[in-house]
Amino acid sequence: MLRAEIRIELKKGVADPEGQNVKKTLELLGFRGIASVSSVKMFIVDMETDDREEAARNAEEMCTKLLANPVIQNYSIRIEG
């Protein structure tokens, strides 16, 4: 069994209102020196295969078909196991 860790994040220049709100709130709580906060989604997908290439292909297809919007998001895939 292999595990794909898929990380989805907004492209540079795309507004991240969730990250901005977290930054403001942290500053209101007294945290100083925070340059920026970015929100990131992480999907963990366990696959019933031992073929790393197949797992990577499947994870890539998952991203292009459902998990990521290529217009505003970048993604990275790490296969473990």
C-alpha cells in the first residue's frame, strides 16, 4: 500500500482571504513579526498498490480532474510507503 500526500496551494498573486484573516487575528492576539500567512489544503490518499509510478499517475490525474483548479492553484505530490 502506498500513500499520496497531495498539497494544494494558491498561485502567487491570487488573493488568500483565509490566510489574511488568520494573520489579522494572530496580530490581534499579540503575535508580532508575522510577514504573511497562507492557507494550504492537504489530501492524504491511501492506494492499494505497490507500484510507485501507478500511484503517482493516479494522484496526478486526481489533481487535474478534481482536487486542484489549475487556473489559481499549484499542487505537489509526494508518494510514501
